[in-house]
Amino acid sequence: MLRIPMIRFAPWPLAASLLLFTGVLSAQTAWKSPESVKTGLRIMNQVVGHTGRLIAAKNYDQLPHEGQEFEEGLAVLNEGIANESPDFKTKIGPLLAKARVASNAMSEAAQTHNDAMLSVTHDQFAAAVKAVTDMFPEDMRPKPRTPPPGAS
């Protein structure tokens, strides 16, 4: 009987290679409109920050205008992802819809001047925008705002 030697492979080098290869592929993914994506994400993120400050200051009358700003950012983002893969658009579509619903709910809550409801709707809005932002590579996401020196 002929014995064929069995070659054993350690699983970790293969797994490490696959992870490295996947990382290289995702890093090489060329976005067709990266500036539109960055701009849309930046606008949406700015709206989250500004609406939070408006709610804290109880300046509710400006919140519907911020809803319009969010829609403009969303339009720019949609323009930026228009030529991306159907798979990506299928994944991000529900997240964008959820962010839009949260923005609208916050604008509607502003009419009631209900602090508790506004706090909840703003938290939901912020979480929805973060979920959208997290779908993009780190280098496309808006940079955290750093306060000026001496600010607390």
C-alpha cells in the first residue's frame, strides 16, 4: 500500500492572509464621487451637532430649517453614491431612510417644544446619521470637531 504524506497547514496564516487581502481590496475600492460623499457626510454630521446645540439652547424654531439642511446633505450624499454598486446601495438605502425619518421626527417634535421628546428624537437622529457614516471608510468620514484652545 502506498502512503501519501499528509501536509498540514496551520489555519492562522491562511486567515491572516485573507484578512490582509480583504483589507487591501477595501482600501483600493475607488469611490466614483468621493468629494460628494465627503461633503454629504460632513453636512449631515454638522446638522446633528447644530441641532443638539439648538435643543440645548431651547431654540426650537430653527430645527425645521436644520431639517432642510439635512435634506440638502442627503441629496449631495445620494449624488455621490449614485454610481456605486447595487450591493452597497442596497445596504445603505435603509440607513438613509431611517436617518430621514429621524430628522423629520425631530422637526415635528420641535413644534411641540417638548424637551424630553426632542432629546429622544435627537438621540435617534444622531444614531441614524452615525450608522450612515459608519458605512464609509475612515478617510471619507467627517473629522471630529476640535474646540479652539482654551474652550471647554
